[in-house]
Amino acid sequence: MFKSKVALFVVGVLLFALSTTAVFAATDNQAPTIVDVNPKTMWANFPTTITIDFTDQGSGVVQCTISENSSVLWTSPTLTPSLNGSTNASLSFSPGVHTIQVECKDNANNLSVPLQLSFAANNDTQAPTTALTAPSSAVAGTNTTLSATVSDQETGVNYCTLKENGTEIWNSGTMSPIATGTLNINHQLLLTVIYMQLITFKLTENVLLSIAIN
Ligand SMILES: [Ca+2]
């Protein structure tokens, strides 16, 4: 009788141990890892989209932060828990050297090892280049479609406007910065003036072009 009670007790202890082990196995003790942060360099006074790539085991990443000198510059919204994903921040930096620290946490509040990124934020002082690719000339009073190439190796072209004798007749709106690309001006222009100007610029810089009207 005593032996059977001892046996039941032992079985009970074993079952408790097994269930406790199962609970522990479901607990996430694994901190997320920040795989990469891009870009590695930023221009000064220019909004940059920073992409944070992360992985996790267990509960999944739910939030990331970017801080500098212990002050938080940006906090992501609460993310859908993800074991392998990314999130984007938009930040603008003053001129000079910056060291930012990126951290992510999972749904069990495990904090990643911080990833540090140092870079010198410089002002973009080079104006973009642009060239009209069509047409090289036009006949006054006819509808004409313009296209142009734009190029900028620093912050990129993010806004273009077309002026006719100083009056804006078309603009691109704010675009994702273009390093090199073709700008299609989907606008039929009625050319009735002596010349037209295509102006591309970012920040306060601009360049001018003109086409001959015959
Ligand atoms: Ca985890």
C-alpha cells in the first residue's frame, strides 16, 4: 500500500516536471538580432528612409528604436510580431558626425544587442544635371510632349518643375529621390512662346535648360 502511494507520488512529480518543462519550452528567451541597417551614410538636412532588417526566434519582433546619445530619435509603431522582417524610419540629420544606435525588441520584451552606425552627414552642394531628350525643337502652336533625363549623385533629384517664360505649367510633386533616371512629363504642352525652361532642383539648387521653338 505504502509502495503504491510512493509510486503515484513519483508519477505525479514526473508529470509536473514534464508540464513545467513544456511551459519553459514555450517561453521566449531569445533576443532578436538586427541583421542590417541601411543606408550606411546620410546627407545632412535631408529626410532619409532608414531600413532596419531583423530576425528573431520565438515571439517575433514587435518594435524597433533609433537613438543617439541615449535620446530616442524614432520609435516604430507596434509591429505585427515577425521572425524575419524589416521596418522603415524617416530621419533627417544635422551636418556633422553622428552615431546612431538601433535596437529591436520581441514580444517577450527581449532586447537585441544594439547595432551602432557612425556616419558623417554632409550637406549636398552639387546641383543635379538634366537634359532634354525630346524634343530638340518644336513648332510653335503644336502639342508637344517633353521628356528629360535627370541625374544627381548626392541626395538625388526629388522635385522637378517646368516653367514657360517664368510661369510654372507643370511639376512632378515630391518624388522619391532619383539618382539617375528618365523623367516622363505626361503633359501635352501647347508651345506658343519663344522658349521653355525645364528646371530640376532639390533643396535650393537648380539648373536650367531651354529648347528652341521654330
Ligand atoms: Ca525572441
